[in-house]
Amino acid sequence: MHNCVRIRAARADDLAILPQIERSAGAAFSAVAGLEWIEHDTVMSADDHAAFLETGTTWVAAEDDVLGFLCAQVHAGCLHVHELSVARPAQGRGIGRALLDHAAAHARGAGLAWMTLVTFRDVPFNAPLYARCGFSEIPPPETPHWLAIMMQAEGARGLPAGRRCAMRRGV
């Protein structure tokens, strides 16, 4: 990662740029068969981000400008990564990994045992990337109830359930 990038807590003045970063990151799906529509799908609004900001579990990666963000929530002793997005031009620089490591350090400091997330199993910049960052797939019988409910809601919103998986990383 470029040494000028720093991870910090998100601030209210970051909220307007975060949806733009998520939209930029979503452009990577334009090359994924069957998931091209995600490039133009709805992203979190500034108001959605404001709700996460209040929890103290939203971080940004910034140089002069914000390049990426991670927003998370605590669920049943886990820090659940709700969204991790890095602007398309800044991808491949280790910014996502740095955000995940920062969130893991926060979770560890808060006495949580795990970080969790839900992602696409077969998209190279999803589950395989998270596996390189220390996450492993949660076998369906071991998926916590609250996480299974989140995955069912994703399916109801149109995300293909057969391509999704829950993952966890010890902190």
C-alpha cells in the first residue's frame, strides 16, 4: 500500500463521498458474468452511512481524498462488515486489506472474537480476496442465525443465494 494512505474514523464531512466510492467500486462487476447489473445497483445513501457513523465502526482510507471505506456493526460478539468499497482507480493497492486489518484491531480491542461478512464465493475480488486476508467460509450448518437471516434478506433483494457465502476471521 502507498505510504500516504492512512486509515481513520469516518467523519460527517466524508458522508457525501462514500456513495460515490461504492458506485465506483461496483464498476468492477461490469466484467462478472451474471452480475453486471451490480454496477448500476443502488448503493448506500449518505443517510445510511450516517447511521453507521454513529456506531463508531466506519473507517476510511484517505490520502488527500477518501479512497475507500469499511462500515461494520457489532452482532452477537462479531464485528460484521456490512460494506467494504475501494474506488476503482485505487484498487489493487492493499487499501481493502488495510481497512480490514484496522477493523480487526478495533474488534480485538472491543473484546470481540470474530469479524464476519457475506460475499460472492466465485468472484475473484470477493471470497478469494477475503481468504487471502485471513477469512474462511463458514460452513452453512455453522452459520449464526442472525447471519443466515441477513443472507436470506439479500436473496429477497435479488442477490443470487447460490453464489453467496458467509465468511469469518478471528481477531
